[in-house]
Amino acid sequence: MLVHSRAARLAHWTLFLLLVVPIFALPLLMVVGASFADRWDGALPSAFTAAHYADLGRGQSLDALTTSLTTALVAGLAALVVGGWAALAARGTGRRFRQLLDGLFMLPLAVPSVVVGLALLVAFSKPPLLLNGTTTIVLLAHTVLVTSFAYQSVRAAIGRLDPALEQSAAGLGAPPAQVLRRVTLPLLLPSLTAAFGLCFALSMGELSATMMLYPPDWLPLPVRIFAATDRGALFTGAALAVALIASTLVVLAATARLRTRASYR
């Protein structure tokens, strides 16, 4: 929305500060402040320390961060492959099949993630597919939960493609595989990168289904944050949360840079 007058711009920024800062920025700032707090007696910390960050580079905290990064990376890539391929395959099908496919991929969003975790727990707790208590079931749960976002992102991007480009390549004799590799996928690369970033961020923060499925040797960072705050170590949990936010933002910044470069190719 374009705001031309000075009074309108002032009202616009005042509304922004009144709504965005208290709702979005202030809670994050409070978490950052708590991560450095030694005591918190009033509205603000009364003493500060960096001791809560001492264990982030070693031991269980580092293992939990590595576990979350690995889980999000695998789930994001798997979701991108499955969701992207399904979105590409849906182009040449009928309207009813596309609606069925949309409903199938939207189903994990229509139910709480804890239900998805319970469904996987029930489905893979007996042979021949005994995955309960393994790392695989956690990766599978995260993939199921984020694939719908990849599917919807790629599906929307495909709808914006100019079919004349693919038709021109096919008219010049390029086989379908080459059209996909040399024309379609490069055009979709910015959307694919954005979809991966979204899936990665959502996987990094997933807790409900993970709590039901994670084995003792695969402890993601959100579970460790929950455990720390549950036993009363709020400042330690805040430091872990800051590490989670920072690592997610770094990956999102990298994917945004790749998306920008892909857009100008």
C-alpha cells in the first residue's frame, strides 16, 4: 500500500510500532534478555551473565543442535523432492485427481502434529516396518509434516509459469526430460529454494510429534529446550532457544541469497 501524505505515513508507522513490536519483536527480545540473565527480579533482568551459553559448543547442547540441523536438512530435502515432484506430476492430470492430491498433501495440516506422530507410532510399531525407537521415524514424521508446504509452494509457482517456454523447447525437438531439466526446473529454482527454506524452518521448530517419537540417542534442540524449561532452568532454555533461532536464521539467509541469485539468472 502506497502512503503519500506525511500524516498517513506517521499513522502507518505508529500502527506498525504498536502492533508488530509488542506482538512479534518484544517476545523475542525477552528471550534474548533471559538468555543473558543471572537474576530476574522485576520487569527486566537485574543481573547478567554469559554462563548459559557456555555449554552450547559442546556436550548435549551441541549434539541437540546438530541433531536438529540434520533432521531439518533431511526432512527439507525429502519434502522438496516428494512435494515438488507431486506438484509437477499433477499438471498433466484431471481436475478431480488434482483435488484429491491437494487434499492428501493438506491432510497433515488439517490435524495437530501430535496426531501425525501418533499415527506414525501406531503404523510403524510392528514388523515388517518396525521403526519405533529409531531415527528414521523422526525423519519420516518431520517429512510428512512439512511436505505439504513444499507441495503448495511448488504448485503455486508452476501455475505462474509461462507454458509457451516449455512448448517452444518441445517444438525445437527437446525431449520431455530435457525440457524439465533445462527449462522447467531452472524457472522453478527460486520457488524451490524458498520452499526448502520454509520446510527447514518448520522442521527446526517442530516439537509435538517429535516428543512422541524421538529415541534417546536422537534428541532435537526443541525437545531439549522443553526439558530445560520444564525442570525450571528457564535461562538455560532461553539460551538454547536463541541458538535455535540464530541457526535457523542463518540457513534462511543463505536460502534467500540463493533464491535471489537464481531469480537473476
